[in-house]
Amino acid sequence: MKYIALVLTLMIALTAPSLSVADETITLRRDITVEGEQITIGDLFTGAGDKAEQVIAPSPAPGKSTVFKAVSVARYVHMQGLEWRPATPIRRITVRRLGASIPQQVITDQLRAALEYELDLDMFEMNLATQNLNIQIAADQPQTVSIENLYINRDSGQFVAEILAPAHAENGQRVKLSGQFHAQMLVPVLKRFKSAGEEIRESDIDYKPERVSKVGHHVVTDAASLIGKSPRRSVRSGLPINISNLGDPVLVEKGKLVAVILEQGGMYLSVTGRTLEAGGEDDVIRVENVNSRMVIQAQVISPQEVRIITRQPQLASASDIKE
């Protein structure tokens, strides 16, 4: 309804005996606002005297406005022995009821607590279908909510909740909210960027919640399995780590000169080689003989030495192997 009619009030006024009180001039207020549940003459006008508490109409909902026809208001106050002479022509009088918007955090905290109790989950992600909630209550009421009803579909993760504001109020505002939850678990991640071959230490490890549905068998979930290892490919901070991307820390860098040795039956052979790839302890890497340019397979045993695992006939062709 565009206008609130003062039918009941005006009918009472019209049927009441005529007032013998002389008219008193009153002045319309600017930016009329009310806090309570009723609108009085004093809310609209100054100078109403003992008529200021006279109720005109119910207040609109908190945060909302209502509009009166100026002519109806003028007739009503005249019947109350008051005279209103607006300085400029006025057709409508707008009255706004003050309201308070309940903080979003208050709503989500209560909803999360209710879900945690019902689901018996310590960690979960909660998403609401409506992100910018605007639940208005009277300015003088506490900014609280209670969860009156909660319906959960554990298979789909969908839920519907009925919010009452203020909390447990007999005539409070009821709002339905819907959303979805996702169970979570903590997975180990790195605090900073790690290049391939860098050793991972306990101090490098942090934890991040991830959806259980996204943590597959390929994701590292035990921090102990990271310590002492290194990524085969660089890893950014805060990301789950793939098990296949873990290896031993690099002991020998690519392009380094190392001693390539063969120990067999009391015989010790050595040749100088250049590593063609990086490798950690016990890793098998390709090494090039710097003299013959032969590429052989060798196992890393220290930062300066690798052990030949190439077949002996191939080794024999290396020209500068010395006993």
C-alpha cells in the first residue's frame, strides 16, 4: 500500500466531541525518523505540547519508511486542536523507522556453530547462497540471532536454516537461508617457494585446510614424509604437494666435474666426468666422460663422486681410466 490511511484514528477523531482548546501552531520536523513501534504527533511536529504523545499510526518495519498524505495529517492534527501552516506546499510526509543491520559475522558465527554441532565436524567450509545479508531490526534491540530450524542433506552438503532476529524473540523477524558445507582436513604445505632440489626442513612446513573431496591419494597428508625430501619441480607456498614430486635433496648439481669411479674385486678405477643432470644421494644420473665424451650411468655417492653402474665392456672403452 503506497499510503497508510489514518482511517481508524480519523474516524475516532471525527466522532469525538468538538474540542474547545484554541488552535496551537505546530511545525513539521525535517527528516522524520522514529525508533519505536508507533508514530506520534510529537514525532512529526514540534510545539505539540501535551498532544505530542498522541499516537497517529503504527511504525513501519525497522529500516523501512511509510508515507502519509499531508492533507490527512493536517485534518487530523486540526481535530486535536492544533494548527499546521506549512511554509511551502506539501503533498506527502515520509516517516522512516530507524533500524540496525545485524553484522554478517554474527549470522555466520551462529550458523557455523549450529552446523558444527549437528555435523560433529571440527573443520568444514561453509558457503551461503546469499552473501550480502541485510537483516534489519529495531535500533533499540540487541543485534543477535538464533538458529531455530536447521535441515541438512549430508549426501549433497546442502542445508537450509531459519534465522530468528533478535535471538529467541517472540515477535522477531524470521529469515530462511540456504547454503552448502564441505568437510575439510589439514594438509601440510610449504611456507615459502622451494626450488627443485632444495631440502625441506621441519621449519619450512605449514598447514592449510583443504576440502576432503579434493585431497586424493596423490597428495601428501603426513608432514613427516616431507622432512628431508626435496621437490623434483619447484613448489609454490601454500599449495598441496604431490607425492610424485618428492625426491631426495640434490647432492650433485648439473654440469659439475666429479670423480667417476669403479670398485670391483679390489680394483679401483677413476675417471673425470661432467654431470648432465642433478641428482640426490643414491640417484642414478647421466655423466659424460670429459675426454672420450662417452655418456655413462652413475650413482651419486657424495658431492664429489659418482659410482659407475654401466656394464664393464662399455667402461673399458673409456680411454683415461687409471688404476
